Amino acid sequence: MKISELQAHIQSFDYAPEQSHHYFLKLIEEVGELSQAINQQKSGQPELAELKGSVAEELYDVLYYVCALANVHGVDLERTHELKEVLNKAKYNR
């Protein structure tokens, strides 16, 4: 799935521009949970039974709220990636 497809999927059932601050707070919460999962070394790609509390699950949750925030702020993450790569190539001599 492309990032644009993920953004569209999330927007199809979870789009509330008035909740931008809530999405941001959820992102912060999920980053904290990701930190805990990393500290507990719950890495790798788990199956469904082991997904809860894993690095994989928490990374997805972070990505979810990044996409939700991008949606409410009118940001196309794929286009932003393209633009940022141009800047990074110049900045880091890549």
C-alpha cells in the first residue's frame, strides 16, 4: 500500500479537522508506547497473536496519526517526501 492509499483509507473513516489537536495528542501517546515497546525489545514482524504491544503495532499507530494529521492539514505525504528528498540531497550531498 502506498502512503497516499493509506492516507485515503484513514480519511475514509477518520477525518475530523476539528480534532487536529486530539490527533496530535494521540500521536504523542503512541510515540510513548513505541518507546516502551523498543525498550522491551518487542521487535520483528509479529503474527496477529503477538501484535499487541509490539514495535510493529506501535509504529503503525504512529504512522496512523501522522496520516490523520496530514489529512486534516491538507498535506500530501508522498509529494512532501519528493520535495524533502530534493532538500536532503543538497543538504547531505547524496
